[in-house]
Amino acid sequence: MQEKLYTKLFIFLCFFVLMFSLPHVLPTQKVLVIEDALFEKITVPKNLSFTVKPLSALLGTSTHRDYSIRKSEVIAFIRLNTEFALSPRTGQSPTHTQLSFVIDVNSFVVSSETDEAYPTLNKSGGQKTISVSTVEDVPKNHIALAIDGTYVGEEQYPLKTQTRAICTIYNDSFFEHIHSFCKKVFVETPEEKTTFVACVGDLMVARGIQEILINDSNGLEYIFNDTLPILQNNDITLGNLEGAVTESSTPIEKTYRFKFKKEVLPFLQKAGFTYLSLANNHCYDYGEQGFKDTLEAFKEYNIQTSGAGFSKEEAIQFYRTTIRGNTYAIISCGAFPTERSGFDGKTMATATETRAGILWADESIFELIKSEKSKESIVIVCVHGGYEYVTQPSAEQRALYRAFCDYGADIVFGSHPHVVQASEMYHNSLIVYSLGNFLFNGMQNLPGATDTEIVRVGFYQGKILYTEVYPAHIQGVSVFLK
């Protein structure tokens, strides 16, 4: 009887020892725990050296309840953290190694109400409404402001929240495995950067300007001075080349005629210009041959243009370039009145099936713009129109430029009046009615003809976010910021 009791006690003791020693004998489950809100958004790779579970499985508080995890070793925990931050939080916590992955960025902008009616942007006084919002919710007729010289999408832009997946590692022997897992699951997508398009008015590089650019080693700085950094700091910089690039000595009958050496073109490129319009009233100063010489020179030096060609078929083609996933489509056209000399650009310089020339702003251009916009392009129209030395756009000019926008133009840049005219936000588009001259020696005795500006437009997610105006003035052959 006593022997049976001893036997039972021995069996019970063995069972007790086995129960408490088994977890130390069998391999322990290694578990990586992830905050539920994040766990729901990821796809867990297969064939891992550890198990991945949501936090609720550890706490046993939801449908993810899993009691077995309580007897496992948690080797790491991944949580979400959203805060204003400029740099990653990767490194060491007080006691454990941490990894940090940016999985979402949400930027905020400070924006200012633009002027109504027709005054130039950023120039009139008076109180304006200031707003702080997300990029998507910028109020209508507001333009975003740079913050400490930085723009949305730049690394040092301060007004942004970053949502991070922060992984705290408790077992460093699994560091490489966990790091590999995180790199696969949390793909960091860089925030889209702001794309900048800038434009100036008429570039007339005769009367001593081209000689300085070509022959003087410091000619670029002497001509463009402190405007140079602004011109060169864009994704696209546009201007209107007011004349023919030709060696021809056979001009047509006109009051003023301008021609340039082709050797000046690389210096305009070095100044930052990526596109030059030819659709103006001086492109035909040396006739069709001079115009053809200009097209050939542009091809030789890889100067981009549009709205000009050896035929109408070429002239109706947009210049297109893709920047950060968005297509920018640019077209130039003429809309200037007949000169006192009798030169009529519409009948004498417009491209046909058999004549080299420019694109004219007639009804057909609206369909070109509409078709291009249907391809989700950002459409920019450079138009040479309006009346010379008139400081306000005419009713006809306003109607035409607004019609460009109604058909899909995001920006209309105007030239020809030789003086700065108003700018306006029209619906979601920007119209700059006239940028005035930019390089144009010999204008000092004409009121307003030496005042100019650089207009710089920032696009973000396909829409205008920033509009900056840099007033400048012409002194002889040079241009300076005011």
C-alpha cells in the first residue's frame, strides 16, 4: 500500500518537473509584434525566421487573440509615430536598437490671397488673408509662400508631418532578419518635389549685348548680374528671342530689324534658358530665309522651341518634356497687330504647307490646347500679342488669353508690349499679360520700357502652388534685380 503511494508521488513529481522544464527544452517561438493599424496595411512575406503578429494578439483584446504568443519571445515591436520631423530617427534608444522608416509625408503650406482685378501678383499693398492648410486644401485664389527659402518637397521644408514605422529590436541576433523584413514591407517613397517654371520677356541681344556674351569671359555675369541665380534655378526657363539668328543681309521692309549671331545661343543656355519662343513680330525681319536660318541654328545648338517650323505641320507641334512624372507641353503663337510699316504677321509670317513660319493664334489653336490638355499635360502658352507701350491689357487681349485657359492652358505668358502689364489668377490658371523687355539696350527714353520681371511658378502634384515675381530693371546692356 505504501509502495503504491510512493509510486504515485514519484509519477506526480516527474510530471511536475516535466511541466516546468518543457518550455526550456522545446524551442521558443520568436515573434515580431506590429501595432494593429499598421499590421492591417502590410503583406507579411513568407518563409521568415520568426512569426509576425498584431499587438492585439499579444494583449488578447480582439479577434486577433492568440494566447500562445504569451509563451513566446518578442524579438521586436513596430509602432506608428506621426510628428513634425526633418531627419530619420534611426539609431539607439536608451536600451534597444531602433529602425525608422518614413511611410507617409503630409505637407502644410502657408498661402496668401492674390489680388483681384488685374494688378501684378505680389506687388500691391493692403491686408490679405493668410491661410495654413494641406497642399490639397489651399483656398481658391491663394498662392503658397516659401518657408525660410524652402518649398514643399524639399528635405529641409519644415511644415510637414512624417509618419514613421519605428521598429524597436529586443533581440539583436535577429537584427539582419528584421531589417530585411522592414525594407521589404515599408517601401519609402520620396515626397514629390515642386517643379519650377520661370519666364522672362523680350530678349534682344543686338546693340552690343551679344558681343559681350561671346567675347568677354565674364560676359554672362556682366549682362545678367543678380538675375542669373534665379534664371538658372528652375526646371524650365523660357524667354522670347526678339529677332532672327542669321547672317543674311537682305532684310524685309520694317521700321526695326534685329538679327543675331548663332554663337550667342550657348550663352543664353548657360544663363538658364531651356526654351526660346520665335513666334514674334521680329522672327521674319530677314524674310523666310532668315527664319529658316534661325531654325537651323536652334537645331545646331539644341535650343528648344515650338510654334515655329519649316511647315505648318511642324509649327503646330508642342515642345514636351517630362519632369517628376508630369508632362509639360509648351506652345508659342503670334497675336500681334499689323505694324505701321505694313508688316502683318498673320499673312506674312504664318507657317503654311509650303512656307516656313510661326503658329498664329486663330481658332485652330484652341483645339490644339484642348487636345493636349486631354492627355493630362501641364499646358503653357507663350503668346506675342497686345499693343506696344500700353500698360494695361486690352479687352481683346484679355478675352484671348482667358480663352486659352478655358481650353486648358495652365499658364499664359505674354510678350510684345515692351512694358510690364498685369497678371491674374483666372480660375486655376495664371495669366501674365506682358513680361516687358528683359534684355533690350536702347530703351531708356521710353516710359516703362526698362522695367521688367521674372515670373517663377511652382507646380506641385500637377497644379500651381507657388507664384513668385522678381521685379528687375534694364540698364543699358545689363539687367538687375530691383
